[in-house]
Amino acid sequence: NNETDRAVVMAALASTDLVTWFDEETPLQLIAQIRPDILVKGGDYDVESLAETALVRSWGGDARALPFVDGHSTTALVRRIRG
């Protein structure tokens, strides 16, 4: 799924306040500007080692990683479609 498709799905969730993109290597500047209460990363990140985590926690927020769910990747979806 391309980033626009993923953003549309995320934005449709009632619990989501903002979906955006960034061009920098890390989103530190954007996160500092937005100051989210919760930052969510994919399960391929070690959240505890990220500078973003320390930044969000500096104002009392939290950072979490969502675990991968086997069989629900874009690759698996394409494989099922192609049959």
C-alpha cells in the first residue's frame, strides 16, 4: 500500500488526530512542533532506542511500537491477490 492509502486508513480511525509525512531523516523537528501525547511506530523499530521516544516522553507523552501481525503485510496481501 502506498503512503497515501495508508494515511487514509489511519486518518479514518477515531483515535487518530493527525497523519502527516516528513522528508527529514528523522521526524524530531516535526514531533517537537506537534508535541503528540502518543507516538506510534511499526514493530520493526526498537522504540526504546529512538530519539523520538525520549523527546515525546520529555513532556509526559508515550511512544509505542505496534507488533507485526503475520499474514497482514502488503507482501502477503499482494501474494493472496495474485493467487
